[in-house]
Amino acid sequence: MRAVVARAAAAVDAARLGRRHLELASIGAIGETGLNREALTDADFRARDLVLSWAAARGYRVLMDGIGNTFIRRPGRNEALAPVVTGSHIDSQPAGGAYDGAFGVLAACEVLEALDDAGIVTERSVEAVIWTNEEGSRFQPTTMGSAVFAGRLPLDQALRASDTAGITVATELDRLFKRMPAVGRREFGFPFAACVEAHIEQGPILERSGIPIGAVMAIQGLRWFTVRVTGETGHAGTTPRVARRDALMAAVAMVQRLTELMADPADVVRFTVGRFEVLPNSPNTIPSDVLFTVDFRHPDAGVLARLGDQVASTCQANALGCTVSVEETLDAPPTVLDADVTERIRRVTAEIGLAQMDIVSGATHDAKYVALTCPTGMIFIPCRDGVSHTVLEYAEPEQMVAGARVLAGVVASLAME
Ligand SMILES: [Zn+2]
């Protein structure tokens, strides 16, 4: 097995990976480094065309499911066995970068071809996947394709989602399917033996640690709250303090207490008040209404429950005479990735002589839904300054090659069993 892992990893072609990255990044490019390739746009379609042209050159079969998730299949010795799958997404934020998602798809294509080039015949088929609409910027929700595939989002609900121009996912998918009439169909929930997603970290930890590979143990969970504080407006010059019900003062007290509640010396808790709206928002009028949001994330379900359950009571306890309503708008549990796949990532990384560290994903990924259907792991590579979802996103070519080599070794080892 060690020999197969080493051969697969060594067959990753750095020049091919670099060339293809530039080619893919040119589709939907904005400025020197940015990317605008939102889901199910013409740019998304052209990017799929490019990836499928690489598949066609190798004679790989392509299959697509009803939400446009696209699977490129390199056959194994035993076609009856469930495949090992690897991939990510090629859609981007409207002003995003050329690495988020794209790296995982490029690395997946590289794995299939590295196996070919190394002359490795795997027991199981190996598939590269492009998940549809991971970003969720044009059509909500995020990770749409993988959620539908895993049976966690009804297809018709996804098809009805529309963009700001009123164009639906159904309309755009229709265009996609018409464009690719020769592509085979695949049903949702098709069984996988295992799945591995490679991705840029989108955070600064690997770079700061000087470590090229992260073995992702978990994707943190998140809870969102919307807090509405209602007080009473009045003249800023004439209303005495005792007669005031100042919604802003109350909201500030709430945010202060929540900040104390979420204080974490280990710096694992992620707590953000990202929206803060004040009415009537006039310099000489007492604020009557405040709306603010809470975004709270943690990898541990227990902490997520314990602290998240105190958000409403903390707000109520600091109302200062105002009325408060706290609505929980999202409750997504953490995902613990498969221990065996994660251990393989550590082992393969060590075998090919690279340093690795365990890491928790701060962002959500398609792997989160795939993990509900099969043993799933994730490999992170560093990105410059931890920056993502902007045109400044960047990973070194050597960092991408290192991630693709580890991915090739891990996929090869899974596909031999
Ligand atoms: Zn992504």
C-alpha cells in the first residue's frame, strides 16, 4: 500500500496543475486575480466545459444528477464497488478568488490522471465531483448541491430558489442539461465508499504555523440569532434619563454581556454581531428600535448548546425597560469528519514527508453534507494571510501541489480496499 500511495502522490504533475489553475481562473476573471463565477451562470457552464474537456481527453465517463452535481468517473477493477469520490466546487462569490473550491476540483482531476500516469489500477472506481452552488451567493441556501444530494434539502425547494433578477435554479439547470445532452444521469444519494475534499483553509492558522497540510477533524457548527429591541423614542434634549426607554443603550448592554458570555481564553469561540440597525437613527432623537444579529460558531456541540441557549436570556436580562425578542434563524450542528479518513490523511502526509497539523474548519463545506452519507475527510492547504472570498485570495503553486499529492495518496489508499 505504501508503494501505491507514494507512486500516486509522485505522479501529481505540478506543471499541469499550475497550467490548469490559470486556465480555469481565466473563466469569469475580474481584475488581475479575482473571480466572478456565481453558480449556474454562463461562466460556471464554461468552467464545467473546460473540466469536462480534460475528462474527455482521458476517456472518462461523466454523470450528472438532477441538481447538476457532476461526477467524472475513472473506472476501477470492480465496477460493482462503490466509488471513492473527491472534489469541491467551481462556483465563486461575486467578487471572490480563484482558489476557494477550484483548488479541490483541480486537485481531484489531478488525482484521476496521476493514477493513470502511475499505471495504478484501483479496486474501486475513483470519481472527481463538482458540487453545484456551494457559495450560495446567487441562489440560497449555500452548499445547495451537496445538500440535495444527501437528501437534506428537497429538490423542488432548491429548484424554486431564484436570484435577484427572478431567475430560478430550475431555469438555469434546464440550460445546463440542454448544453450537455450526452452526459449520463445519476440518482441522488448514490452510494460512495468514501469522500475526500481538498480546500484552501480560508483562515490563517496553517500559514502562521508554517505547516503545509491540515487534517480537518471537524467543521464547526453555527447558530444565528436576530435580536429586536423596542424602546420609546423622544427628544434628546428634553427627556430625563428616568423617563427613557432607550433601545440603543439596551442593545449595547446586551452586546456587552454577550461578549463576556462568549469570552474564551482558548480563542475557539467565534462570536460576531455583524448587523446593527438603529431607528430612527437621528442624532437628536432617542432610539426606539434596534435590530442586531448574532453569529455564533463552535466545533463542540455541547458548547454550541450551552452558550447558544444563553443568548436569549442574556438579552432579556439587559433590556433596561425595553421589550426584546430573540429569534433563532439558523441552528447547524458541527460535523465530525471520519476518524479513519482523517488518520489516513495524517499517515499519507507523513509518508510523503510533509508536516501536518490537526485543524477545525471555520467555514462550511460540501463535505459537511457528504459526511452524512459516507466516511468523509478534508485536507486543508494554507492561503496567504488567511484571506478568502475576496480577489486577494492566493495559495502558492507548491502549496497546491502538496495538497494534491496528499489527496492522491489518500484516495489511492481508499480505492485499493
Ligand atoms: Zn469553498
